[in-house]
Amino acid sequence: MFEKLEIFRMAHAMARHAGARQAVVSQNMANADTPHYAARDIVAFAESYETDKTTHVSRATRTGHLLGQYHRLGFDVAEDPTAIKDPNGNSVSLETEMLRAVDVKRQHDRALAIYKSSLAVLRTAIGRR
């Protein structure tokens, strides 16, 4: 009954995506003055999650795991096609990166809220509150 709790996998994947995207955003901000640095971004979570669900290969890491599988999303970092280059060749806009950072925080908070809510429902279902 509890071997495939997709809601927990999805919340975990969303939190990992937010963490990976935050790393890309911080790298972009750190290189805002680097000549010829191209702004990078990660594919949206919904798109990467749907692709991963259809292409991933699961493997058991040990028999004692609740889910019995190890699930890893691969996030491809690509150059941002919407970025406009400055005269020095840099395409990082600090304003855009700040907005992305806010979006990432919201995504991470959403993943935690989904996880906590699902955990509360699960605890209620098994009679523990």
C-alpha cells in the first residue's frame, strides 16, 4: 500500500529542482560582471518532472528502503535564450536573477508545504496525530 507514494516523490523532486535552480541563479549573480558570461537556467520543474517520469530507470540501493528505489532527476543547465547581452558579452541581468530567486524560494516553500500536508494526511490515515 505504501510502496509508491508519488506525492512524496514529487515533493522531493520539486525541492531538489528548486535547490539546483538556486545554485544556477547564484552562479549567474556571481558572474554578473564577467565578460562574455552567458546567463544560464534550468528547464521548468513541470517539464523536467514529466520527462523524468517517462525516462528514468529506478534501482534499489538497499532492501531496507521504504520505496526500495533510488530516484534521481537530472537537471540540464542551459544558456538562457531570453537573455540580452551587454556590450561586454555578458547576458546576466541582476533584476531577472532576483526574480528567479524569489520564484525558486516559492517553489521550495511549495514543495515543503506539499510534503508536510501529505505527511499529516498519512498520519491521520494510520491513526496517529
